[in-house]
Amino acid sequence: MHFSSFISAAALFVSAHAGGLCVDATVTGDAITGFIFSEGYCPGGWQWYSRDKGTTITLNPDCQMRQAWPNPQAVTAVCIRNKAGENKCVKAPTEADQNFCGIPADWCNNIDNMWGW
């Protein structure tokens, strides 16, 4: 296999395993968890992770939101507030989504805060 073919095959493999975009959601009531921002999660990386209620859900620089299963307190939706003060809510990934889904890059790289429902 030529090196260029290998790179093309690797890119195809990665894109085939990336989750689809998280579906937009509407939330009501109070959030069950907040998120904490952490730099240095991996070399040059960062992570938003849930902080309480036994939830296990994260968002990393690859813009994939991941929820662990089993999860003591599963999150059904996540809302992101960007630095402009706008909010976007999406359905949290489930086992049916292979536990992850994508957040659009313009939201993923511009987060002020996050909450889970």
C-alpha cells in the first residue's frame, strides 16, 4: 500500500468512526449537573466534564460529546452557552449512538459554560 493510500484509508476509518452531530433539544426545569473546564487533559488539550450527581459525560477538543454507560445518573440533554451569551441545547449521546455525538466546531471551540439535564 502506498503511503498516500494509507493516509486516505486512515482518514476514511476515522471519519467512519466519528459520531454524527448531536440532535437539537429543548429543555425545561433545572439542570441536574454543571460542568467544569479543565486544561491539560491531554497534551495541548482540554475537557469539559460533569461535576456532580454521578454523571459521566465529557466534551473534548475533537468536538465529540461522550457519555459513559452504565452511568449512575444519565444526562438526557446538554446546553452550551457560548462566549457571546447564546445557548444551544442538544440531546446527550446514548448507547444507541455508541455513546458519543458531535458538537458543531463553532460551538465546541467557543464555550463559556455547560449544564446537563
